[in-house]
Amino acid sequence: MNRSRIFLIFLGFMIFQSCEKDPDWRLWDYEGSVTATLNGSPWQDALVIGFDHRQDTVTFANDPGISFTIDKYNQNGLLRQKIVFGQIPCELGRYNLKTESRNNHNEPYASFITLQDDGDVVGDRFAVYDTDNSYIEILTLDDNYVSADFQLFLKRNLSQDSLVYSSLPDTLLFTNGKLTTTLTAR
């Protein structure tokens, strides 16, 4: 009887511990700022983080440059939109962007997704459809500080998901995109 009581107390303690609120990852992951216009309206309150993959050994071995992740949260702190720029050369210049693909190794790419539930369920996927006018331009690259301009022409990717989860239109145009951040070694 005594062992059962101890076990129940231990089990109750473990349940209460698992109900602890998740930490707010935004407090320490993001450094920098980003602004853009989405279909003619300001796209605000997004957070950016940059990664330097030049020292990677295994995880990002096929991505020798730098990458950026731009996350947008709703008023409840839940992740709702994400832009990823990857395989960007670590030097000044303008780079046209393609859709992320397993076949275009070492080519700069961009992707945009919406997220559902508590920010861990992918909703809509958008692909780059105008590679001539979708770009990221690295303007400053000084030690770990980076500034860049970007523009993205995207269309809803229905090949992976047949459902439309968000109220966004089927085509998105990000213009006047500007980001500044420091690079974090991965």
C-alpha cells in the first residue's frame, strides 16, 4: 500500500512537470529585423535569424553558404508564417532564387509556408514561380553582420497539399524586402 501511494505521488509530480509552459523560443533565437511589403500591404512584426554553414561538418554539408529564416507569429505567440532562404553564397551579390528542391543542390532557394495549430503543423506551401524576379541581394557582409534586400514571387503549391488552409491568395508578391541580422554558426 505504501509503495502504491509513493508511485501515485511520483506519477502526479511527473504529470505536473510535463504541463509546464513551453519557453518562448523567440527570446533568444532571433537577432535582427526584417521589413517587406506583401501584395502591396506592409508585412510587419516578423523575426529573422541567420545561419553560417561554412563550418558545418555533417548536417548542412550540401549548404556551404548562409541561410536565413524569417518567422511571423500571431498575437498569441504561435508561429503562423515562415520564409526560408537557403544555399546563399557567402559573398556580396544578387542571387536569383528557385524553389527548394532536392535536385538543385548548391543553388539559392526560397520557400514560404503557413503553419497551423500551435505552429508545428504545415498548412499552405508556396513555391517560387518567377525565378528571374525573385532574388536576395547581399549588401553587407561584415564578420557576422549581414544586410540584404529581397523580392519573392510565389504561387501556392498544390502538388503537395490539395487543401487550402489559409485565406492568403494563390499568388504572393513580397517586395521591398530588407533584412539585417547576425550570423549564428551552426
